[in-house]
Amino acid sequence: MIISVHSPTVTEYLTLFANTIVSKISSTIRSLSVLQFSIIMDGTQDIQGKEQVSICLRYVDQDLVPQEVFVGLYEVLGTTGEQMAKIAIDVLLRLNIPISGLRGQTYDGAANMSGKFSGAQAVLKREQPLALYVHCGAHCVNLITQSACSASTLLRDSLQWVHDLGTLSNQSGKFKGVLASHLTSEGPTKTVKPLCPTRWTVRGQAVDTVLSQYEAMLCSLEEMASVGSETGTRANGLLERFQKGKTVLGLLVASEVLGELECLNKSLQKQSQTIMQAAVDYVSTNLQGKRSEEKFAEVFEKAVTMIDSLGIEPIQLPHQRNPPKRFTGGASQHKPKTPEEYYRVEFFKVLDSLDIQFKERFNQPDLQKLKQMENVLLTGQMNDVIVQYPEINKDILKVQLPMFLSKHTITSSDEAACILKAMPSEVRGLFDEVEKLVRLLLVVPVASAEAEQSFSALTRLKTWLRSTMSQQRLNNVTVCHVHQEALDKVDHNNVGQQFVSVNDRRRYLFGKFR
């Protein structure tokens, strides 16, 4: 019997496979010794312009390892906070997971999700006040990077030239060939690509690529500028920009700050990441340590050396316009005497913006509650926050925590989880309330990366060739695609039996699966 891939039978089989996978996930969460889970949501538009919401659940398994699992894509007609929260509650009802166990929620910073009064997180908190909301840490770092790069005209302009160069390289195959011919290194050629308008933390790679092959890039632009076409005109304009010393200085300044931010962004996207304040403080302190005249003098000297070796225009003082007297009165305007003095201010602008943004973005009320709960674990001192959670017996925890801390010195909830995991079962049973507290700290996500990764599957599956795919089929295919390992473990006989048992005709035709 030949069955078309678009036949109702195939669609029904896809539904059975997807439902089996999602049912397995929900039964795993319900079977936890203590029902604690979190929800992660993010939205995007598919190829038809329909708003698709990805929902993932996070829980801590028996080995105290956080797990983030995708449970489905859902089409929404509106994106208000009420509608988004309704979708989350509806998914939990369909999976038969009580909302009473909801302990965390992580979204981006959009007003419909993070709004204090009518955002999705506020609506869910009215249903479950213990569901702590964390603004996605990776998204926060991205916004911090965007603000810092926009604070200085030196960085803003330099990054724009890199973007224009990437656009030229992307649109002109001839320029790629010319650039490859001028590169003398034996390693693989690094392609200059246009900068992503939303992912600011990955710009460090593009900056390093340009700096590492600056001379070859200048030669390529000079050769392309002689071409009598629109491409030649664009190449000539970029050549003029990249022959200025301040462009080299701007790229070196960007390289100084973007590397640390990219490392932090990658770290916060890991499933094992829990309370992120230590990593955030570490990077913030390291960046502020660069705010000194000596550090900028080192960067400036490096730029001057590179400019001299390339033989391009040296760094010069820009023309400075005198401000109106109504602003200065009778006082004279301060004017920097050297280019280093002038551009040091631009460098400090970037670092000051980073400092302010770090304090604003990561000063979240529910993150402070998480820190207070972690302090209970680290010090053994009870506080008002821990009293709110019904699954934890505070009187027993007061006894178990000092006994646990007397034998083990810990600095984070991750260390406590590793110690509990390594204990024999009979010893681990002595600290069941401590384990509940550790699970509570581990279950709250700090990034929505898992939901964003499902959008990659969406773009692969729903293309312009398959734009009329129904929502049910799209959801089923996406679940099977994301959970490929779980799909391989599905009992085909069980799925076949479900398909056959729908009606008498199928039972008569196919019999029973064994």
C-alpha cells in the first residue's frame, strides 16, 4: 500500500508519535519526588507571518541535573500578556501538570511578557505567586552590548563600516575572490559577514576577522575600487573609511570589550547555569578594571603601531566646534590637546555605559529572591523568602542544614548538588529537605535559549515550499524533529496499536500489533 506523505494517515501517525514524546515528558515531570518546574516562552513569526510561540519546560531530574525540554509550537492571534499567559496555562492543563508546581518563568524583556502589571509573568504570578520571573540573561547581555556600542561614536561608526564591508563581501563574489587572493596565511579564509541586527554579542568575531586581515582587506578594496560599477563606488567609499587611523582604534576598542561579553553570553545560555550573579559580577568587575589611563594608552599604542605598519592616515584630532556662550558663559571651553586625550573619553564612555547597564539589567527583584534563597543554603540562616515555599519543611531544614554545612564547605548551589549526587542513598536521605532547596535553586532558568533554538527547527521545517502546512502538522513535525533521540526510542508497536484501535474497520483490516 502506497501512502502519500501528505495523507491523513501520515498526519495521524505524526500526531501519535509527537503525543507519545510529549506524554513521556509530562509523566517524567509528574513523577518527580517534589513537583517543581519552570516555563520558558519565546515568540517569532514563521514564513507566513503567523506568530508562533515556543514553550519549553525546565525540571531537575533524579540526578540533580537541570533539563530543558521543548513541548510545542502554538499559533497565537494576539500577543498581549493575557493571551500569552493563557497559552501557558492551557499547555499545562493539556499536559496534566498542576500549576501549583510552577516555580520559575523566563522570557525576553518585551513589555507583553515582562510587564509589571499586565505582562504574562504578572498574570501567571496571580495564578502562582511563587513563579519567579527572570529576564533572560543572554538577552540582557545583548542589550548591554548594544547600549555600550551606541554610547560612543567611535565604536558605532567603526562597527558600521564592518557591517558595510560584510554586506559588500556577501553580495560580491568577485570581492571574495580578490580578498582570498591577497591573503597569505595557509589556514582557512575567514569570511567577513554582515553584522546581525539583533545579536550584538557575536560582533566581536567580525571585528577580530577584520583586524586579522586588515592589510589584505585594504588591498582588496583598492583593487575593487578601480572597477567601474556600483560595487567599485562602494569599495572606494569603504577604502576611504578603513584608511583612517581612528577606524583601527575603534575596532581595537571594540575588541577589548566585546570578547568578555560574548563569553558571558555563551555561559548564560547553558542549561546548567542557575543563579548568574557571580558570573555577571566577575565580567563587570573585569571590564571596569580596564577603566584607566594606562589601559587606554596600551590600546592606543597598539593602534598607532598597527597604523604605522599599514601606512594609513594617522589618528588625528577631529574638528571641535565651540559651544554657544549661553552654555559656557564667560568660561573657555576645555579642548583636548592630543588625539589620545580626546579618544580616551570615548573609551571611558563605553565602560561607563557598561557599568550602568549591568547594574540596571541584572538588578531584578526575583533574582534578589533567588540570591536570598541561596544564602540560606550557604549560611544556614533562615529568612522570610524560604518560608513561602510549602514543599520545604522549615523545622527539619533548620536541623539538616547545619549538619550538612558542618561536613561540606560550599560556595554555590551547583556544588551542593554535586555533593548530594555523590552521596550514598542512605546518607543522601538524611538531607531530603536540603535537596528540595537545591532543586528549587536549580529549577529556575536564567535564559530562554532552549525556546530560541526551536526556532531554528521552525525555519528548517516550514519553508516557502511548505508554507501551507497546518498548525497541527507543524507542531507534530517540530516535536519529532527536536526530540530525535526520544523519537528513536518510541515503541512502534504501541503507536501502531493506538492507530489500529481507533475504529472497528482498522481492527478488522490490520489486526493486533505484537
